[in-house]
Amino acid sequence: MKRSFFILFAITAILAGCKSQAPSPAEDGRSPQEILFDDGNYAMFIHFGLYSKLEGVWKGKIYYGNAEWIMNHGQAGIPMEEYMAEAATFNPYGFDADEIVKLAKDAGMRYIVITAKHHEGFAMFDTAVSDFDIVDATPLKRDLMAELAEACHREGLGIGFYYSQFQDWTAPGGGRGPQTDATGREVSFEEYFRTKCVPQVEELTTKYGDIQLIWFDTPGEMPAKYSEELVALVRKNQPDALVSSRVGNGLGDYVTLNDMEVPVRNREGRWEGIDVTQVGWGFSKYDNEWKSPDFIVRTLVSTIARGGTWMLNVGPDSNGKVNEMAAAALRKAGEWVHSHPEAVQAAGPSPWGHALPWGDAVTQNDKIELVVFDWPSDGILWVPGLRTGVKSARLNGKRLKSSTEDGWLRIELPAVRPEPFASVVELSFDGTPEVDGTLAADPARATVVPVDFASTDGCVVERTGWTEKFGEWITRFVARGFGDGSSITWTVDFKDPGVFNVDLEYLGAEKLEWKMLLDGKDALIDLHKNTDVFAWYRLGWVKVEEPGVHIFTLSLSDGDAASAKVASMRLTPVGL
Ligand code: GLC
């Protein structure tokens, strides 16, 4: 991403929150929406709908996970008429657009995306094509999308709408919805698309001023012509608004990763990571697994460091209020975001291409911003792979002592971290720094080496995902297929010779016996009783005789190969 001084200036002006004025396009041709997405790097997602009224509970029973799915047969299986009747008593009078916009700004977020219609088909705006909406069907009678859009425009935040284009569980012909209307007549998806989806997207793209994006979701088996038509419709009404990749069929202006995914390696192109402040997206009364400010800061920085932008969800409760604990965590993380704009705004991806043992790195033009999450207890920060000499290393403006040892940069930090969550060490150079991204074992602390970095011989490394409640996705890369003679290999750079403890993160049935070669020679063999969830197991110590690059090769020497899945290896210096 090229950034001239002019663009930086323009962004700074936008990000400073200049009110009501639409930002002007950048010199490089990017629209204000693209600038906000690329350089703002942090957004608020809001899941708010009729499901919020139920707060994850139906007839006294708790449904864990995604509360916005409570109507679905995978959750409470609420009959359509009964669910729709809930609208008559849905009265979220506590919804305060100004309060939400202020929260997003305090959090350091740059735009808001809110569910205008989720899978259950209830419109949170005043739609002319259905009465199943917040103005016609509830005692509240307020167009909350209009209120939020107006507040965002006034306060200089972008506003985007989530719209479930395929799934509609209450509209005849909608995906996974009733296939007949009230008279028993069969209704096609085509008819649903023409009479509800298209006119509602038309409304959302014409009635609410300039919008940041339309966040379509779950295209299902929708044929390409429908995705194409929706993209064209958004383009016609809002030429600069972005369209999410979940419009389907390979279309869209940027890619949304799997829910809750942060890639391990840098990823090219325009993309977004998304996560939640609770476990699910819609508010759940009994879910107290709030994301901490520490998690928020780390995940935000890690996503930006991989090259993406991050959107974090809040689910207002049945009264339209964001939970106080969630809001407090957002504000706390926001204090960090506001005091470290260099690590967030217009920050570029890490030149290492992956995280570092103590944190991560982003760039600002020719500067590298080292974001230290885990403060070294001996006060020394080791930075691998820098091939360009450092002009200065600064922490909060103060120069730090630094030197180069065996190709590693050694930075002397104050003994105590000066602030919560993370600190930023800014490295300056003459010109653009060169970095060798080979994975390196930190000389003083544990280094986790995921299988994403392994090469394979006979096995496969593949992406897998699962949920443990309902819908809260966990995405990992795992190595599997440890048959006869197959193995995976990691290449790791070491600053000093020494003894390292090796742990392996894996799952499998019964007992698995693993064998590790170091530089082609037998180094470790060990057996453990396993579980079917990923856990760390100790394999033992290896001696690294020389500094430099070493090869670790892992194979399964005994046990149920079909069940074995490996996620990562951890190398911890023993101090010998
Ligand atoms: C999934 C869920 C949906 C949620 C979305 C957020 O698509 O089905 O409920 O809104 O993730 O990314």
C-alpha cells in the first residue's frame, strides 16, 4: 500500500474526526470508504434484532452460543408465528445512537456496521415491503438504522449495514424459510429476492445517506446472478460503498475471514477479521465470557500486523443497551488505541510476515513499530532477522540503548512496562529496512511455531474449524495424515547454542508415539496418553549445538495415525 504525505494528511484529518464533512478521495484514487477501511483498521460490528429481545433464553431454557440463531431448529426451534409474535412486545427504548457512537469513538473505532436484517427476516428499519419491522411491528416505532446513520454522519464515523440476503426464515421463498405463503401458494427464491431482498437493499442504499459498506452474509447456494445483481445495485446507489465477500460467488470488494480468525501469516489483499465481545453475536444473558481489554489490543494489533482490518462485535440487550462490562473493556482498550495511533492508524503489515515471540510489528512508512505484548523479565528485547542497521529505537519518544549481536537486534527496555497491555518501540532506519522473516527461537523465552510454517512430506497441513458451543468458530491449521514415512519439518533460526525444551500441541486417540529428528539425527522419542481436544505435551530436551538455522522433523512412530492432528511446536530455552 503506497502512502504519500498527502494521503497521510488526508487520513489524519478524517481520523481526527472532522465532523459531518465527507472525506475527500485520496491522491491514489482510493475512495473515502476505502481509506476508512484500509487505514482506520478498527470498526464496531453490532448485532441487534428481534432475537436480542430473547437474550439467548426461550421458555426458561438457555441456548448457548449464537443468540441470533435462537429461532433456528439447531437452537430453540421456535415456530415461525410464535417468533414473529415476539415483535409486539419488543420495545428496546434504551437504544441510544449517540451513546453507541460515543462508545465506538472512545474505543478508537472508525465505522460501525449494524444488522439491518438478520437471518430471521426482521427489519430494524422502516421498510415499505414488509410489516415485519421495528416501526410497523413493535411498540417502539423508531427506525433505529436511521438514528444510527444520522449519529454516525454527525460524528464523522462511517456507517454500514449487515443484510442477510439469502437466509430469511420468516419470508416465503427466503433461504431456509417457509416455501409457501399464508394461502399455501408455493413461493420461489426468485420471488423472495424480487419482493423483499432487492427492495430492502434499495432502501438501505438510498435512504440513509452515504454508507461505508453493505455486509452481506451467508450466501448459501444462491446462484451467481443474484450476487451479481446485489453488487450492481449497491454500485448504482452508492458507487463508493464496499461490498463484503459474503455476498457470495467470489464477488465483493474485500474478503471477510472466518468468524474469529486471525491468520498466522500475512495475507495479501483487502480483508477483514471479525470477532465478538461475548461468545456469540447477538446478546446472551448468561454469557459472561467478555473479551478483556488485553485481548482486544492484542487481536487488533495482530490483525493489522497480518495486513487486515478488524471489526469487533457488541450485542445490545433487549433494551438496546450495550452491556456495561463490554463497554468498559472497549473503552479501556480504546485508551491504548488513542495513545498509540502509530500502531493502528494507517499502519502497514509486519515485515516479518508473522508474529514474534513477545508480540508483533507493524510499519509506518520506513519505520517499524514493535508492539511488545509480553514484557521481557530481564529487560532485553531480542529482535531477529533485521538486515538493516537501526538508526534509533524509541519508547514513548525516549531513546533506548540498542546493539546488534550475531545478527539479532538487542534492545534494552526499562525493567517495568510503562503501560498496560502493550508498549510500542519505534525503530527508525535510513531508508526502507530489510527483514528476513525466517522463524527464530527467542533466546530468552518460549517461541511457538505453528504448523502453518512447516513443510510436509506425505502429510497435509490444512485449515480446519469447529465450534464448541453454537457458532463461535475456532479456525486452526493442523497437520494430519501421519502415515508410514510421512513427516513435517520446521526450519528455525537460533541465536545461541543451548538446550531447548520441546512441547507439541496436538490431539489424537489413545496413545501416540512421536519421533523428532534434529538436523536429520534422532533427537527425541516420546509417548503420551492423548485427548480429543488440542493440548500441549512435553516431548523433552534437545541440544542445539551451533547458532543459525536448524531443521526439526516430526513423525508419528506408533499409534492411531488417522486420529493424530498437530497444531504447533513450542521451543523454550532451558538456560543451559
Ligand atoms: C455467521 C452467523 C451469523 C453472524 C455472522 C457474523 O455467518 O451465521 O449469525 O451474523 O457469522 O460473522
